[in-house]
Amino acid sequence: MSHSTTAQGTTAQAHPNIALIKYWGKSDTLVNLPSAPSLSITLDTLVTETTVSTASGQNDEVWLDGEKTIDLKIAGWLVDLRHRFDVPMLEIHSTNNFPTASGLASSASGFAALITAINAHCELGLDNNQCSIWARRASASAARSMQGDWATLAGPHWHVNSIEADWPLRVVVAITDPTRKAVASSVGMAQSKDTSPYYPAWVETTTQDFDAATKHIAAHDFAGLAALAEHSCLKMHGLMLSTQPGLLYWKPATLALIHAIRELRADGVPVFFTVDAGPQVKAICLPEAAATVEQKLASIEGVQQTLNVGLGPGAHLVDP
Ligand code: DP6
């Protein structure tokens, strides 16, 4: 691991992941335990690259996409990490090649890359599993970006596991609005838990959805997975809408995309949608359908950009 650690710092990359069985709600906010299991695919060409070096001054310095930032989530997480490990003041430079905090899982890839770089730079000696636990403490979805391809985050231990699916699906991401989301996921989740009458049903049924999804994946049952993933997505957005005040992350183009994807499927194209805490739509499809899906989504009014990506690796160090 130390081959990537130089005087200039240690660099790691991680990729966002897209949940097909969604996580929305915590049973513990101290170490960030989800209330229900989730299941995701990690993407390839979208990437966060993070370089960590020992700071020359008395404080941590955090640079996100070239701008010096005070990030309270990173700061609080570093305090926790220093309770357990001897970590010097750090200079952190992190860049995303996709819009930050707009429902494209930048905190997932961000914290997966960060713990991977810190682990090597500070020689913490954590294995992938332990890194996933530290990533989860920052952002539960970040634990899943420690793993490539198909990942699960499930109890009782709440660290990441992989599913050996050998099923190379493609994802067409339709970006409708690249600006930052209005309500951060962790804030929205707490509001849903506190105020939505649907929350207990969401937690209970998500565990069943998770078990069923793993069976569809093992059988490469695309139609079964499509129905279940859309159900999990719409159920999460139903929970969000029933929160007080209501959480509405969609834009008109989000809804137009959902209809377009359902029309494609009705015409026999193997594709389904999912949407996270933002207005972008991710269309998951079999590889042979990706070009058709991308062409259709790009034609929808309000779509600013489409990205056609495959499944990618877990967080890893890169040579400087
Ligand atoms: C809608 O992992 O960002 O993308 O643990 O509070 O940081 P925190 O939340 P986060 O939430 C992701 C929510 C989601 C669904 C998912 O990725 O499972």
C-alpha cells in the first residue's frame, strides 16, 4: 500500500454508487447505523480523487474541487477518527468529475476515497472492512463505495459486502439540474423518521425487498429486479413526500424521464429507473440497450447531459 505514499501525499479514487434498494433512515446517529439494509451498484467513469498529505500548519485544510472549504461533516468525522487513531493535521484535496451534492452520491465516493487515502497515508492498518465502517460513520452510502460492482450494507454488523453477481449492467445517468440539493440526506432522513406516518412500514418492507433483490440478482432476473428497484425508489420518494415539511427532490424533467423509461420498457427495452435525493434519473439497463436508452433520455426536455457508465471498482489507491 505504501507505494502510493509520497512527500506530495497519498492519492485514492472511489466511485459513486447507485442504490437499487434504498437507504433512508437511521437507527443510530452516533455511529450512523441504517434502519434497514441497502443494495447498490458502483459506477465506473464517475470518480472522486482525493489526495491526503500532512498539513504544515496547525489545522486541517480541505479543498473540494479546487476551493478551500470548511466542511463540518469532514471536520466532525476527523474528530472521531482522532479519538481512535493518531492522525496528524491533514491537507485534503478532493475533486469530482461530476456535480457535487446533487443526488449523484458525491459523499459516498468522497468518504470512501478519503478513508482509503488516510488509511494508507497515516498507516492506520485498516482492512477494507474496517475502512467501510469508517466510511459508513461519515455517510452510510460511502461504505458501499468501498466495494466494486454489486455491494450490500446490511445488519447486524453494518459493514459492506459484495455480491458475486457477474452481471455487467449499464447505467445511463440523465442530469437535469447539477446544482446542490436543498435538503441534505441526513437532515431529510431525520425528518422522515420523526414525522412520516409511513416510516415504520418503510423500514419493515425494505428488509423484505432487500432479501428478494438478492434472489433476483443471483438469478439474473432483470424484470424482477426492475420491478423491485422501481418499487423501492418510489416508496422512498413516497416516504419523502409524506415527511413534514414534504421533501420533493424531483424537477419536471425527473418525472418526464420516469415516464420515458417506463414507455421504453413497455416497448420491450430492458431498462428501469431509480432516483435519489436529487433530480437526476439513473436508468439501469442491459448493455445492448444502453445506446437506445441514452438517445431517448437525451431527447427529453430539461435534460442537460447524459452519461453512459458501467459498473466500476471499489475504492483504491492510485500511483501519484
Ligand atoms: C437517497 O448516505 O448520503 O442516496 O448516511 O446521512 O450521509 P448519510 O446519508 P447518505 O444517504 C443516501 C441516500 C440515498 C439512498 C441510498 O444511497 O441508499
